[in-house]
Amino acid sequence: MEEKGGNQKKEEKSQDEVKQTKRKRKYVFPYGNYKSYYGYRIGRDLEEDPRLKVLKKEWFEGKDCLDIGCNSGILTIQIAKKFLCQSILGIDIDSDRIEDAYWHLRKFAKMENTGKMNGKASKLKISEDSNGQGNDIAMPSDGETKKDLFEIVSFRQENFVRSSRTPEESYDTILCLSVTKWIHLNWGDDGLITLFSRIWRLLKPGGILVLEPQPWKSYENNRLVSETATLNYKNIKFRPNTFQDLLLDKIGFRTVEDLTPGLSGSKTGFNRPILVFQK
């Protein structure tokens, strides 16, 4: 009886393991919309995304910005905080990632507000220690008050390539970081041209495109993610090493700057070029 019961338990356990395996297999991310993307890209030993070190403040400070394929919004928010954007909109094809982005925005805003309160309390204590009164604190004027993160950062679910939305906005700076491969595999060369052309139209004169294209090897690694990706992979003519000429000669950007030499600290597999194009 004990042996029979033991076998039954083993069978039940085995069935549970099969079910769990099947559940895991269901999580496919054909658009690169990974749930924990920044977790395995950045790693726990780094305080910030290494790409922030090569970006220039002048491209963002007081500027209206767009982040295409923002995923969970962490880098979007960090750019807003570090470089003091006038506004920055993050868009992603996956509504779940947009929910994650707003969760992170609330978290960052709460931390920022807590820091402000602690800063005010510290100033109050210093003032009281110096003159015994708390009414001589220099409070910032309205012009000096920093904007709240919720006034700067916003997110929206959108398929940038297939969107029927009439563009009302224009931007000083547009980020397209590790997105081109997924657009290419899902919508082919036509999708890539649509991406670049639409970015061009949305940029203000003199505007900046920050582009991080994945290498062709990365396409090979992900070509089987869907039947569509497999088919498009076989028919792609514009490989990543042609993007620079495509953007300069066909789309119409005037100049390009390669930021890659200054980039360090990226995890293995994420050593990708970062190119900055000016309209």
C-alpha cells in the first residue's frame, strides 16, 4: 500500500512539473517586451544604466523627448531625473509593460518626495540650531520649484510602426534603444523604414535621434521567436551595418556621432553601438 501511494504521489508530482513547464513555455516575447528586461541587462552590481554615462545633458535639459520601446520605464524615468527634461513620453507595444512603467513612476516619485521632505526637515533643524527660531528659512520661489515627476514623465501603449494616431507632437530628442531588431523581425524592411521615417517627421529641426541597434547576431538568436519573425528574417535586406547610411542618405539626417567608445560597464551580450543622428 505504501509503495502504491508513493508511486501515485510521484505521478502527481510529475504531472505538476509538466504543467509548470508548459506554463513557462507560454511566456514568449515576440516584441522584446521582456518583463524583467532591466534586471538582466543592467545587473545588481551597477547603480545606473551604463548608457546614461554617454548621453549629453544638452540633448534633454528643458527638451521635449520621446522614448520608443520604453519597456518598464526605468531608463525613461532616470533620464528625466538626471537630465531635467521638460517632458518625456515613453511608449511601448505591451500594455503590461506600460502598467509596470507607471508603477515605477509612482515608486520614483514617492522616493523623490520623501527626499524633499527630509531635506526640508534638515534645513529647519539647521536654522533652529543657528538662531533658535525656524522663521528665517529661505524657501524657494515658484520659479525655483522643481516640477513633479508626474508633470514630466508619461507613458502610453502604442505600436509605433502601425499606429494610426495623427502626430500632434514634435520632439527635440527621440530615443530608440534596442528596438530596431524587434520591429525588423515583426514588420520587415518596410517596418524599419516606417520607423525611421516617422521618427524623422516627429523631430523638430535640429532634433536628435539616439539609436542603439542590435547586431545581426542578435537577429539570428531570435529568428525563431515566431513564424512571422522567421519569415521576415529570411527576407531582410537592410542589415544593422547599413542603418547609418540609410539614415543619412535616404531618410535625411545631416550628421552622426558614435558614442560607443565611451560606453563601458555593459553586461555580456549588450555591447551594442549607440549612434546619435541630428536632423
